[in-house]
Amino acid sequence: MIDHDLLRRTLEVALGRGGDFAEVFVEDVRTSSAGFDDGRIEELVTGRDRGAGIRVVVGGGTGFAHTADLTDTGLAEAARVAAAAARGAGPGGRTVGLDRSRRSDTVAVLDPADVPKARKVALLQRADAAARAAGPAVVQVSARYGDARRRTVVANSDGVVAESDRVTTSFSVGVVARGDTGLQTGRESLGRVAGFELFDDHDVAELAERAAARAVRKLAARPAPSGSLPVVIASGSGGILFHEACGHGLEADLVAKGASVFAGRLGQQVASPLVTVVDDGTMTGEWGYLPLDDEGRPAARNVLIDGGVLTDYLYDLVRARQAGRAGTGNGRRQSYRHLPMVRMTNTYITAGTTDPADIVADTDHGVYVAQLGGGQVDTASGDFVFGMTEAYLIEGGRITEPIRDGNLIGNGPNALAAIDAVGNDFAMGSPGTCGKDGQGVPVGTGTPTLRVPALTVGGTAA
Amino acid sequence: MSAPDLDALAADLVGRAAPGEGLEVAVSRSTSTTVRAHGGDVESFTSAESFGVGIRVVVEGRVGFAHAGSFDEDVVADALAEARDNATFAESDPWAGLAEPDGVPSAAIDPWSPALAAVSADRKIALALDLERATRAADPRIRGVRVATYGDSAAEWAIASTTGIRATSRATTAFLSVQALADDGASTHSGYGVDLGRDPDALRPDRVAAEAVREATRLIGAAPVPSARVTVILDARRAATLLGIVAATLCGDAVTRGRSPFADRLGEVVASPLLGLFDDATDERSPGAEAVDGEGLASRRTALLEGGCLRAFLHNSSTARRAGITSTGSAIRGARTLPGVGARALQVVPGDGDLDEVLARVGDGFLVQSMHGLHSGVNPVSGDFSVGADGLLVRGGALAEPVREVTIASTLQRLLTDVVAVGGALEWQPSGTGSVPLAIADVALSGR
């Protein structure tokens, strides 16, 4: 993608005022998407973005510059700007050898760029027809197809030069249903680090039927209860609970700043003994699959909480250097315009042994959450929220009436410690985008069915 | 790359249009600086220049779009070819099309400070470092600062089309923000302060630090309270957040496709008679002020709510065509996106009094300090509203116990009709909204 000798020269310019570390990150992204809405193929969009981000680390400070100009002069200018921004005061003249070569090739079987656009738009029409077949209550259907190929090369003054080629393909459907109670929505999405072969294993019509059925079911929903109740979270999308309740709080940058409730608690029991939390960038094809992170470090399966005991935090390169330890493969960036920081990949809780049906049967009065939307956490206090996009009452050990959308709120450490049942039905959830400090990256989450004995349900009913 | 003439570049690309082909080109260039301070040092200093080009092709109602992050001729030519190819796969939309010049003159505003370009790197660094230091020093209970940030940008863009649109626009912004952490030994709470202006001289660092410190420290000892129906008070910043969500449900794309709870209610009373709301990007006081919108049409004032009555929706040229009216100049976009529809500079019609006076009028209630999970807890189609919150109880018009880990819930429809007090102290938010404190009765608070 780019001449290694040019990368080496750029690094030497970046270190021209001294510095402990320098890095060049070159990215070339091609995206294509097609949107269907309101009964028609609405628009197809193609994007191309290429450029380089250069950083220079001096002590605890980082200088960063980025440029869309990948010529010799463009990169040298950006390297000088980064060096000036890092305010190094040392002598330059350091030479760099790029001798630690790493590579991660695409796992896509069928490159979406080689697939005719007509086949992509046909998927959208198929999804629309399937959703509308759910009945006259369905009044609006939107669907989106997207693919991206992101090729990156990162080279640094430690001699690492890592090339990565990542193809993702995704599809989502949103349905609006209208009834006596107003409008309701249903949404399903699918996304993998894979090529167009994604649709050999997944039928978009089925995805659309699920979204439509959800919207129609919710028309009968009554207001959600309010107050503290036992909450049973279904396998799959419930993994967002751990992403918010503890994942962010285990990111080493927040820990180091005292902005995490989990700071200083390594080796302590921070969760129920039923809980083992893993962040794993090696899960081939999952939305958070990241064989080499954006700093060129290989992914790993990192056990963060083992049987309830806090065993490790997540690190990027800078935080690992500061801590004098190896990284964990969690240095990620939204694009070449962004500095890397500590981010999750695929975060999940491992399966337990209980039959999920028994967890519901054993709950006298509570809420069953079939699908969770996004969430948010204040890592300093540990308070988190996440949205129910399909939920039901549990009455007398049975799932009964649907309830309207609302948020659940809890405190990370309290909720983790209280989990009293974990099912044997592990599943990964929908593809997600995790936001932190203005940067969004793709992440996966997963969980078996589980129960938290007390979460605050943010409804309007008494 | 030398500084290209954006307007000439856009016009040159439009000149490549084939006969019968509608072509619109938006190009942007921006420079930005971000300084993050932590622990008395510069954590990072980012200096950047970005380019964007977006090409929209419309042929017989079929729309194709392509974008790129550079002005390199090979990349731009590829983008044009892709946009054309994309248009052939779209289905014809009778309302699709480019904006047409509508004769509305652009306001004579130029939200650009020439002083920004002369600000030295050292001064930017000092602003971030001083902010962190002032925040730490303000109160012994402040245990740390997650990050103190100075940022600025200078952005210029141009838009041209085969329908005769030819517009340029530019803006500078500078901001300071800080997130403070307060600790009483048992728990940690965060508070946030922010200020935004056209250049560093417009920023008030003392105010930013004081706001973050006040918000973090006053939550010390916060705990959940029992569930109840309460009057919720939102300060100007949080009121702006809520009104921004409401404004999104009043946008042409949601409304014309039946995706808004207010879609069929034009001309009806949908809010308390106390509430007036309009969008006006010609008001130079707003951070969102700009002479033209994302399709190059002049910005203008659009009344949304007057005395609680729903007067209008916001439209870009396509959604307006579908609604059978004219654009309200509400196209929002970056060069890399198709024009959407959105409020650009919302403004509340002020009532009376500052926050303290609103608290006194309400007597008992819950002052919301932060709302969490807005993206997951608000359904802009059904109107269901449920968000995590922290803040302080209000008793006898005075602030009382701090509260955390509760939710507040209602629907967007009810929140609007239940407004019982509108403050008069207009404050401009970074989002562009000119906002005042609001009080809303009968909101379900869910706690322990």
C-alpha cells in the first residue's frame, strides 16, 4: 500500500526533535452503501478516504498531525508538525529500522467490491417485501446495506510495520408499525468482518420479518413499570450490559486517571462468582474482530474478570509503556484523523450452567428484556443505563405482556456483584458502535441469559 | 497541497455535468487544533488540516452520491464517476432533486474571527493547562480532572450546482471544556464545564472551571430516592438537549415519512402555551449561525412553536417538495454526507427569571444535572422518553439532597404539554441552541 522506505524516512523526520516513540498510521478506506426507504431504493453512496496520522511521544505528551497528502513532502511536513506539537527538545538523528513485520489479510471470501450493485439493491427490496408481509400495521420500512474495505499500515520506531486488510459487510432493517396506541418501532441488524458471503448464511428476509414482528408486537405494549425490579436479560444483545457496566471502567486510560470505580481493585472480588468477563479480538468474523490492532499489536483473548475476581485491565501501547507491561491489543482509532486509545473489541460474559427457562420460571415478578439497544456509563461513579427495545413483564414465573421502550439504570459494581443466575445459552449480540471521546469503533458483545435481582426500570407506570 | 479556491473547484466540477444531469458539488477545507491537558502536562497536541468533497448526481429523479477526503484529481474524478454509477441503481423519486435558487437574500453575517489564525500554539497550550489547574485548585474535594481540552477550528466550504446554486460559507470556533472528578472517599462524581466562541478571546475559562467544579461537588453523597411523580427542572443546557430531540421530530424527513409523533399535528396545540420555539441561523449570537444552509440556500427564521401551537416543520429542498412547500433553509450536511434536515440554531422564546427564580416558582421538584442514555432511551418515532438522571432535589425553592441512579420518564408529547415554567435567561449552547431553564410537571421518577 505504501513504500516501507518512505515510512522509515517519515519516522526519522518525526523524531527530528528527539522523542521516545514515533508512529505513522496510513489508512485507505473505501465504503459503499445503499439505502431503501419509503418504498424505494433511495440512494447509493460511495466513499473514499485515505491519509496518514503521525504521532510523536515525548515523556507523557503526544504530538499528533494528520494529512491526506501521502507524498514524500506531504508526509514529511506532517511529521514535522507532529514533532513540533510534541515539543521535544532533544537531538534528532535517530535511525529507524522496520524489521518487525506483521500482517493480517482479509478473511472475506467474496469481496463486496466485486459484487454487482444490482445484487446489493436486490437485498434491500427483498427485506422490504418481507417486512411488509407482516401485515397492514407495518407502515414504513427502511433498510440499509453497507460494506467497507479498510486497509492500514502502521509503522513505529520500535521497528514494527504491520499491514492490515479488513472487509466488513452489514445490513439493517427498521420497521414502523401503527396501531391504536400510536407508532412503534422494530429494528434488527447484522454485521460481520466478512465479505458478501455473509448473505449465504443469513437471509435478510428473516431479519426483516423479525424486525416487523417486533414492531407489531410492541403495539400492544403497556407502559413500563417504574422502580427497582428483578430483570432477566436474554442472551445476545444483553452483552451491552457488560460493555457498559464494567468494560469501559476496565480501560487502562480511565483507570490511570482515577476515573474508574475499578481502579486499584486488581485481585479483588468485584462481581458475582458466576461472572467471567472476556474481551477477545481473536473471534474470527465477529464485529469486533481485530487480528492486529490499530497500533500493530496482535489481538488476544483477555480475561478481565474470572469467577468474579478482577484479573486485568485493557491497554493500548502508550498506557502499557507507562505501566511497564505488554499491551493487550486494544489500541484502536476511528480513522487516521484520530489518536489511538484503549478500546474494547468483542466483550462478553461466558456461559453458565442454568437452563434459561428455569431463570424465568424462578422469577416471580420482574421484567424480561428480549432486546437491548445502546447504553452509556459514567465510569467515575459506575452508574450505567441501557435501553430496552423489546421487553415483557414476568408474572408468576411466566413471560406475559409486552412493555414500552425505556431505560434501565444500575451501578456497575453493584449489578455485577448481584447477578444471581447465568444461563447455558451464550450468544453474541448485534453489531454495535462504541463511542468514546468522540470516536466511534465497531464492537461486539455477547452474553448468556442472566438475572440481576434489582435494576431500576425507568417506566411511567406505578 | 496549495490552498485551492474552493468556489472555483466546486464550479469546475459542476461544469463537467452531462446534458440532462443534475450535479451538485460541496467542497470543504478545515484546519483544527486540539490540546488535551492532564496532570499539569500536555497529554496530546493535535494539529490537522482536512478536506472533503461530496458529489450528488440526480438524473430523472434518481440520486447517486459519492464523497472523498482529498482534492486529488484522480480521487475526485473517481468520485464523480461513482456518483453517476450509483444514480443508475436508485429508483426514481418524484421529490428528489437539487435545491433551486429561491431569491431569498443571504443574511450579512460572517461568523469568522480573523484573530484565530494568529493565536500561537503556546497560548492554546496555556489555555488548556490553566483550565486544568484552575479546576483542580477550586475545591479540595476535586480529586482530579479526567481531561481539560482547548480546541479550535476554521472551516470554509463552497457549494455549486447545475440549478444555479453558488454559495460559500465559513466559520471559526474555539472551545474550552473540562471534566472534573469530585470524591468524598466513598464515591466519585463527575462534572462538566464547557464554553464556546469564535476565538479564544471569547472564552471564559473561570466559568468553565467553576461549572465543572460545582456540578461534580454538589453530587457528593448522592443516592437514589424512592419513585415518585415530580416536577423536573432543566437548566438551560439540559433544556437545550431536550429541545434538540423535540426539534428532530419536527424535521421534514421524519414528518413526511410518518416517523414522528407530531407528523399529523400541524396547526394544533402540542405544547404548553408558555412554550415558543424557533430556528434562526441568521442570529449571529448562535454558534450555529451561518449565512446559508447545506444546499446553499439562505438561512432564515422559522417559527416551530408559538404559544404551544405547532406552526411549521423544518425542511430541506427534497422534503419541502414532498410536503408541497418551499425549503426552510434547514439542510444540514458535511461535504461527506447527503443533505439531511435539522435545526441549525434553535432558540426558545424567553419567559421570566433565571434558574433560581424558576426553582422558587416551582417550590418542590428535581433539578436534573445530567441525562444519560438519550440515544437508547428516547424513541423519536413513538415519543417514548426514559433516561437515566442525576441531580438534586428541590425543596421550598432551594436545592436539597443530591440524587443519582434514577430515571425520569414520560413521552415527548407529554413533556411539551407539561411545561409549567419557562425561564428568561437565554444562554447559548455549543449545539447552537439559545436556551432557558424549563420546569416540567408530572414526570415519572424511578428510583429505589
